[in-house]
Amino acid sequence: MARDVVRAADGTPVRAWVYVAAPAVAARLRRTGRRIEGGEWCPTGA
């Protein structure tokens, strides 16, 4: 699901993609998931 948000670093409005996961998946991601440096998961910005 997409949300229109404001980037905290510079106040730029951006579209953020929010992923919703079942409780078991969310717990596993909290335990073993890795943050994406800079938050940009798609280098082309598409």
C-alpha cells in the first residue's frame, strides 16, 4: 500500500510503500530482517 509522506531529512513529499505482514512474518522480519541503507530499495527510483 502506498502512503504520501514527508521525508524527515529535508521535508520533501514522497510516496512511501508500506508492506503489511501477518504477525508471524512480521516477528521473523524483526528478528532476522536487514534494513536497507538509505531506505532506497529500488536504485532506479521506479
